[in-house]
Amino acid sequence: MNTIEITRPVARQDHFCEVCGPGIKQGDQYSRTVSVDGGDFSVFKCCLEPCLDVVNKCFRGGFYDRFVGGVTGDDAREWAHEHVGVGGLIDDPDALKLLQRLEQHNAQHTP
Ligand SMILES: [Zn+2]
């Protein structure tokens, strides 16, 4: 998979964030990465904070599937879970923010 374009547009409508779900609201700036694999294009959209920070930390730490060739939302969420509440270690602030956001979204969707 090759990344061919990374932009930070302002949302003209709400977008689904690959990492936290319904996180990108109209008017928010977000991260948009276009990749191509063979002839297939894919677009990865996520919030700048904390989602992109978590994605970047995964990437720098090599925490992703090399076959896929990039960090997925699943990778980012798994990484966050592994960097919060680990005995003796300080919680990663971006991981903590992401987990709090996921909890909020879950709470909103529970009737
Ligand atoms: Zn997000």
C-alpha cells in the first residue's frame, strides 16, 4: 500500500472517523489519507486529536500489520488499550483521550 496524499481539510459534512467512530463534525479539520494498493484506492479519515496522534504513535512504534502496510482503526484502538492502565507505567495521554472518547460514543449509543 502506498500513501499518495495526506491532507487536512475542513469537513463540509459529518464524517466517520476510522479510529473513534462518529468523531468528525461539520466544520472540524480532520486528517485524510489516500492510499493505493494495486489499482485500489482507499481513504482513511480520522480526527486530528487524539486519533491522528494515536495513529502516528502506532506507526512510529511499528504497531501495525505490515501486510496491510499502514495503521488501521483496529490497530489504533488496540494500541490505546495497551497503553492505559498498565501496572507501573504512566498512561499515554493520547491513548487515554481516545479511550474516553470511545466510551462517550458507546454511552450515546446505548438506549
Ligand atoms: Zn476520531
